[in-house]
Amino acid sequence: MEKKKRYTKKQRTLDIIERLKNEYPVADCTLDTKEAWKLLVSVRLAAQCTDARVNVIVKDLFAQYPGVEALAEASVEDIEKIVKPCGLGHSKARDISACMKMLRDEYQCQVPDDFDKLMKLPGVGRKSANLIMGDVFGKPAIVTDTHCIRLVNRFGLVDGIKDPKKVEMELWKLVPPEEGSDFCHRLVYHGREICTARTTPYCDRCCLNDICKKVLEKKK
Ligand code: SF4
């Protein structure tokens, strides 16, 4: 009798990537800007705030301070006045100010295309550094935000791991590097529309419901 082939995590990952590609052909970041320094600012503001709100707030910020130098010269208080509606106004304003000063003083106002250098910028963590590497520089990137972490656990690509860095490390083993950035953007779309956090996920109309671990386990 022919032995049934095991459905590996790697194969499940590749299948999920392909299906999400069909479902969401455009895999864009939900933060509007593509300019590196603006994206750095936007992603800092997006902590505990919606991307939609950030996209509105940064319009004022960038109109008033149209470059790295201008923003580096602004006082923390003046930045805070504008970014306050995003929440955590003071710490975000302080990080943005320090980050712009470092870009001005050490990188001639350019954002470095190096993960370790990005990580040394004030207020920049792995998530932001990966986002910049993928979206701005087209390099391999895995952005483990809240949607990514929830979904890959439900899919069964990781098992009960919530720590963003640990999830990222697991995904590097499964996701082809050139697919990582777009895959994570698609997880955001899927997490918002179908595999939602606050409601029961809409498994009945999900394109992954025959290969998702959460559904398969229920059927056992
Ligand atoms: S089948 Fe359900 S749990 Fe699995 S990805 Fe789809 S919506 Fe989420």
C-alpha cells in the first residue's frame, strides 16, 4: 500500500503563501508612505495606534517638517503637539526627534539599508527594521506584528509562540526569503478581513480552511 505523504509545515507554508497571493494580489503596506525616513516616523507612530490614523496625522507632521533636517531641528514638544492623537505622544515624539538627529548627524540624512544599523536608531525595533528592509530596500524581511503572530499560530506554522522575535525566527525557517515581506502584508489583510482577532474568525469563507490547523484540529 502506498504510504501517505506527510503534510509538512514547510509545504503548508508554501501553500498558504500561494493562496494568499491569489486572494490579495496587491501586497502593500497599509502605511501610506514609501519614503524611508517618513516610513520610519510612521511606523514608530503606529505602535498601539491604527495605520489609518497614523496616515492622517503624518500629513500635518510632514507638511510642517518636510525633511529629516527640519524634523531633527523641531523640539520634542512641537512634535508631540502634532502626534499626540496617536497615543504615547511624548515617548513617540522623543524617539522621532532622536532618530532624526541621528540620521542627520551620522547618515547624512539618509536611512541606512542595513538591519543592524537600523536597529540602533532610537525607537526602531525588529518590526520596524524589517519593514524598512522589505518595503524600502526590497530585501528579505519578516514583520511580526499582531496579525502575523495570531495568524501563523492559527495556521499551525508556529505552536503557541507569542514572542515576536521567536515567531520571526521560526518563520525564517519556513518562508522563502523573497516572499517574506509580501507574505506579512497579506497576513495583515487576511487578519483584518477574515481571520479576525475580536470576532470569531470567518473560517467558512476562508481560502485556507482546508489546510489551516485551527480548523483541521476541530474536525478531529
Ligand atoms: S480557517 Fe479560520 S482560523 Fe484558519 S486562517 Fe482561515 S479564518 Fe483563520
